[in-house]
Amino acid sequence: IVAALHAIAGARTGARLLILDEPTAVLTPIEVEGLLATLRRLAGEGTTIVIVTHKLDEVRAVADDVTVLRAGKTVATFTARSGPLEVGAIARAMVGSDLPHAGRIAAPPASAPEALGLSHLTVGSELRGVGLTVRRGELVGVAGVDGNGQRELALAIAGLVRATGVVRI
């Protein structure tokens, strides 16, 4: 994406509108910085840019205006011209209410009992040697680009695919 935008910017294609849908979903943090810098430069040169994303820090970093859609309808519009974009207000508009635990989530104590333990979990060539411990009361996210083993991990934990290694529930 970053290389393509550099090419667009360098070629002066005459494009006046650029629409990007989740452009940073598969980028590393350094690539995200490069993309956002390129978008800022293109906007400074007069290109209109629309970014569809749920990453509020990135929106806050580059957006002049933010429109929140929920169930296909506009529920809020925010503008940076009146001051810095407030992430909490945007998040409330996105979910339709206050986030009851935002900023107050505490990790469970290290002494909390193990709820899930994985050791050397392997499923074919898609998932290799995964180890993970999740304690009672803990919330753990597994992230990655689609097709990098998340589905196989869930199926192995549920016992729905043949796997080697240890799964403790």
C-alpha cells in the first residue's frame, strides 16, 4: 500500500480522491507511520482522502473530520478544526454507549488459576509450536492477518482438528 501510494504521489496521476478501506490492517507499525505520512503529504497537496477504519489512534493522527457509521447510518460527525479529536467520544459513538471498563481493565493476578494452557501446539504446517497461558479472568486477543493460523488455533483448542502438543482447559 505504501509503495503504491508513493507511486501515485510520484506519478502525479491527477487523482483528486483516494478511498482506502482498512489500509493499515496488514502493515507493521513502521509501515503505518510511512503510510500516514504519505497520506498527510497527499492531503497537503490537495488530494481528498477517505479512510475507512476502526483504529482510532490512526484516525486521530490524520483525520480532519470523522464520521461514525453504525448499522449503515451516520450517528456522529467530529471535526478537528474545533480542537483535538477525542477518542472516547468517537468510541462512544461507535458502540452506542459509554464503555464501562475503558481504561480500568486490570490484569488478573499472576496467582489466578490457569483457565487455558497450550504447549507446543501444532496443526499441520499452519500452526507450529504455539505456547500460551490464559488465567481465569484474563482477556487475551489473538491477532494476525487472515490465514496465519488463527482458525486452526481455535479449532485445535475446541478439539475439532487433529493436533499435536498439549491443550489444558
